[in-house]
Amino acid sequence: MIATENQVQTSMRRVASDAGRYVPAVTLWLWTFAAGSVALGAILFESHTNRVLLNRYSPPWFAFVCLSLLGFSALATTACWKTARAPKALPAPGVAAWEYGLLLGAAAASWGASLVTQYLVEPHHLDRLLNGEFMGATQTAGVLLEYLAQILVGLVIILFFATRAFQARETRPGLSRALIALSALIVAYLVAEGGVRTINFVWPRTQGVPTKPTRIWAQRYGHLNRLGFRSGEFEQRRDPNELRVLVLGDSFTYGVGIADPRHRFTEVLAARLNATPAMGRVRVFNAGVPDTNSADHLRLLDELLWLDPDLVLLTYVFNDIEHVWQRPRSPIFDPPSYLARFSLHRLLMLNSHLFDQLLFRYEFAVGGAVDTSLSAYADANLLRRHLDVLEEILERANMAGVTFRLIPFDVAVRKGPPYEERYRQFVHACRERQIPVWQMDRLFDGLSYEALIVNGWDHHPNEGAHRVVGEFLADQILSEKSVVSLH
């Protein structure tokens, strides 16, 4: 029996030794896969400006592509060499050292796999890495693979601390207890991080700023057509009796927080008009783009006149003045300098779903959802320059023979006099410039502000507000049917 046990132990040691010979090569292959993922991202990336090489890359980015490919090739060559020589030349490695290396290699491969899954839906994802966001996947597989990489790295750290704590338990008990406490904190973080990630990708919701759940929501529900709009494909006119309505705007028109686009005001408007026999067929094009302003809407109008619309509606919200006014910058979401992108709290927020939500809630509790644009509308010079652009939008529409209406929208009028006064003064200033306005400041009378917004963090209009606006616009078009003439 003793001999048999010794034989079993000897066999197990031999198997472990033989397997251990391949551990360096396996580890290298794992790191090679991670490097290949970065190289793939570099190749898929298209430079934003100065695309002089292959009509795709700027010179600095092309150099980065070449370096990425060289690094990947070097790792792949080394991995092949290690694999070929492992059975003959490599002795059994030190178990502890190669365990750490293998776990870190597996973490790198898991992270690289998350990059590959993200490139499938966001080719420019590598741009986030250059800004310090290494754990920024927004689709389910990428979120889980990133978390697996964090678990593996955490396991390496915990094993290291546990080993040192065991060695120091007699000679340095204080250090031993500290290392055990740090290990417990890492475990607690990994559990909490996993819980928050699960909540974010199972129940994503918008939060008014580009937090992790906001971006996951946009990835899941913000399906875009070939032109980059959250709509069906835009087609040129075919039916001469069809009424075409082009709706320009920002995140409200886009429908941030509205998971089903059929509940946006543009779809409510189209359904109502198409259900009215006297209107015939009506086609509504939603050209809403988040984070745009009136200068952007002027450009979009020029780009989309090929649709040959009969009516252009500009749904105006009160941050559209930002082309002449700079709102206060957020050090996290809009850092003032390149170096500020790598501040510790920003890096934590970018790379951890847990810290993302903790810091977001702290910032929200301290600053709240403050509308800082009230001061911009009180500045006569800024307002004049802003109205010049709105007037130019009207002139472009008139030159194309298209009916134009400005739709100032602001659920904040339910919050009190400052917002009501801003709305009335803006409408008055527009009418002095002969800009046609469909006024809706009394549209939400009887409804509380909280009943009109998506949630307590995201103050975009909810489905109920969209429905009210869609019905209002349908009534306005029906009442001015003789003005909105077909081409």
C-alpha cells in the first residue's frame, strides 16, 4: 500500500512537471491574444482628422498601428519558440511564480476578448483606451469578460497577500493581519463590482450623463440607421401625395430614456396623422442627435434637404444655446485638459462600475441637476447671436420652399417662475425676429415635474411627456394644414 501511494505521488509530480513545462508558452499565448486584440483595434480604428495614409489613418495613428503589429508579431514568435522548446529544454518551473503568471495571462486574454466583442459594435472603442478607460465595454459579453479579468487579477493579489501573511504570522503578526484585511477588502470590492455590473447590464437606465448604465442603455436601445439617426432608413420622395415632416433636435428628439422608439413624440405624431383620413400618407423623419445645438441643427438641415420635406420642425430645448455659451465643464465627464483625463477619481469612475455609481451619486448629491443656462438667456449679446443662427435656419428652409416651425420645449416650466419667465421671453424674442413658433409652455399644466421626467437622475422627458408633445404637434399640423402644403 505504501509503495502504491508513493508511486501515485511520483506519477502526479511527473505529470505536474510535464505540464509545468508548457506553462510559460501557454502564458505567452494568452498575452499574445491580448496584444492581438489591441492590434486589431488599432487596425479597425479610423482617424478623426488628417487621414492621409490609406485614406484612413493619420501619421501618428499609422505609427501606432505598425508598433501594435510589431509587438503582436514579436509575442507570437516568442510564444511559438517557447512552445516548440518546452518539452525538451524547459525544466519544471517554480509553481508559485508561474501560477501568478498564468493567472495574469488569463486575465489579459479575458480583457482582450472583451475588446474583440466591443469592436464588433463600436470600432472606435480603442479611442477610450487612450483616455484611460480600460474597462469600458457596454455590451453584455464585454462587461462579463472585463469582470472575469478583474477577478483573475484580484485572485493573484489575494494569493500573494495570503502567502505573505502566512509567512509573517509568527514574526510579524501585525503585517499578517493587515494583509488579510486587504485581501478581505479586495474580495468585498469584487463582490460589489459584480453586483453593480449585473444590475447595470440586466436593468440599464439612463442617468443624464455618460455613466456606465447610460452607455449600456444607449448600446442596447440606440439602434441607428446608415446615416447615424435612431430611425428607419431615410428614403427620397417617391409618392408625390405624401406629406414629409423632418424633425431636427437633440437628445429629446432622439429619445434618451425611451427604450421603445415607438413611444417617442415623432412616432406618436406620425401615428396620429396617418390615422386622420384627410391627411393621407404622412412620413416623419426623426433626425435627433444627442449633445447637439442650434449650429449643429443648421448643418443638419443643409445635409438633409435632399429628403425634400414639406415641413421642418426644430424641437428646441434650452441648452441649444451652447454654440455661443460654454456651460461649466465637469472635471469627470468633460475634463479641462489632457492630463486631467487621468486624475485618480476619473480613472476609478471610468474603469469600475462600482466607483462609477458611487462617484456619480456623490456628484449628483453635491451638485444636483442644476440648469446653468439661465444666465446665458439673461445675456442680451449671447441671445442675439443665438437668435441669428435660428433665423438662418428659417432662411434656409424658406429658400428651399419648406415650411418651418420652431418648437420650444421645456418641462422645467413646471419647476417655477424662473423657467416660465425664460420660456416666455425667448418666445417673445423669436417672434420679434419673425421666427414662427408653436408655443407649448402651458402644455403640461396640471402635471408635476417629477411625472414628466425619465427618473430621478435623468431629467429627459419620459414617455408620457413624449405622448403629450406628439398629440400637440399633430393638432398644430392639422390646424395649419393649408399652410403646410405639399411640394
